[in-house]
Amino acid sequence: MKTAARCGFTLVELLVVIAIIGVLIALLLPAVQQAREAARRMQCTNNLKQLGLALHNYHDTYGAFPAISYDHEVNGGSEADHSSWSWGTLILPQIEQTAAYDQLAPSSPDRLHEAVNNATKLAILKTPISGFRCPSDSGPDLNSHYLTNQGSPDHELALSNYIGVNSAGNVDRAHSPNGIFVPGTNVDGNKRLRVGMRDVTDGTSNTAMVGERAWKLNGATLGAGLVFGHNGNADVERNGNFDTGFISVVGGGKPHINTTATCGTGCNDNDGRQGFSSVHPGGSQFVFADGSVHFLSETIDDDIGGGTNTTYERLLNSHDGQPIGQY
């Protein structure tokens, strides 16, 4: 009597199938991750384009780009901890955030260090704005690194991954910064400063305007930045301050792109927190003064210190008068 043929897999066959499936998944996952990162990077590019457009529209209205800070030392207040409105607040009407701008009413009459004591305004200041966040970055909604009005009390406000270009060197308030974002209040001479298209003599297509800064990179907390303003009026060039002041809304070219060194016991002016960085592999994105977005490699021609004499420094300097070179 014949027995019926048995259908099924042997243990060896089953193990081979499982191994093949495992290999296919291992091959597929990197491709899926790359596709997701490509989509996130495209959204980041679009965010920067929108910020560039908003800054152009602001310029069309007021004849200049917004400055780093407003209503600080000229109108009194403590340089050490009182907070100032910055360029992110000034362009809210140009990024479809008019309602928030009207409720904040910057300088009419409240300065930022006064606005945080108003519950309605504080709620807005703590509300994340997606257009200021790179979707690839995993930082928190509120910035716990750069606190506003330290000690009176501390406030965590909305985090931004997009930082204005202040200088080809250190973040600087007092020595005629060569980037597009300059102090709206010059604490040394009590003069208001702003940069317009006429001042970008290197050409708008050769001048970076806003770049990225990561919350954390390779395990180092760089702190990203803030949307609405900054705490204190300190800088890196004069004060060597990497914890408060202009650094939370603008950056400088003194460190290389994606530098992760941070101040410890031997703090120095090459600290990565003042620079530009991103979690996109290999570099960081910038919107230029003509509104175009470019990815600058972390290996771009660059040196630390001295004058404007490398490709990276020339891109951050709006009026060095030198040819850019390839990048």
C-alpha cells in the first residue's frame, strides 16, 4: 500500500528561506532610510527657501534685512540677561504667522524679557514653528540649552534649526560683522545697524544668508538655536560667550561645518556651538541672499582663523571682494 506524499519544508529549507528573507530586509532597510532622509532633506530645503523668500519680502517692505536684535541696550535693560527680539520674530508676517506677530506685538510695548511674563505671549513663544525646524533633526520642541531670562525665571522657548549668518569668523557684535545679520543695537555706540541688498557687494548669489545648526551631532549637544530672540547681548568675539547672547540666533564661520567641539574647562573660540551643522550626511544646507539653497560640504575649502581667505569664509562674508572658487 502506497503512503501519501508529505508536503512541507525540511528544517534546512526553512532556515535557508529565513536567511534569504533576512538578507533581503538588510538590503532594503538602508534604501528605505535613504529615501526617508532624501524626503526630509527636501523638506528642509523648502523650509530654507521659504525663509529666504520671507527675508526678501521683509527687505522689500523695510529696505533692509532684519537685524540680530532689537530693543536691548539702546532702550535700557541688563546686558547680561535681558532678552531681545530677533530676526525670527520680525519675519513672522512673511511666513503666514501674522496672528502670532500681532499678539506678540514686539516692542509695542513689550521687549522679549517682558513678554515672557505675559501668559498669552509666553504660550506663543513656546509654540514650535515647523518652518524653523529641519525634519531630519531630532531636537526637542523647546530649547533647554539656550534659556531666556536666566534666573527670573528660566524659560525654554521654541527651538530653531536655522541660524542667520553673522560673520565669516566669530559671532561678533562690535567689530563690523561681515555677514548679513548684524546687531540691530550696537551696544558700543548705541547705533542701530542693518544690512540691505546694496551692502552685499559680493553679489547675492555668492553670499550665504541662513544656515542650519543641529541640536545634537555625534553625541555632542550643539544646542541649535531659538526662533524668537536671544538672552543677553554677549558674543563670542568680545565676550567668549558660548552659552548666552547672539549665538542662539546667528552663527559664524570660525569653526568648520559640522564641528562638534564644545566648551569645557579650556573653552576656545573654535567651539562648534557657534558654527553651522546638520544631521544630513556630509555637510549643511544654506539659503543664499538670492533665495537659492545650496548644500555645503563639511570638507569645503576652509581654515580656522585669520582673514577671509578660503571658499567657505568668502561665502559667509558679504563684501570681501574676492572670487569664490568651486564649492
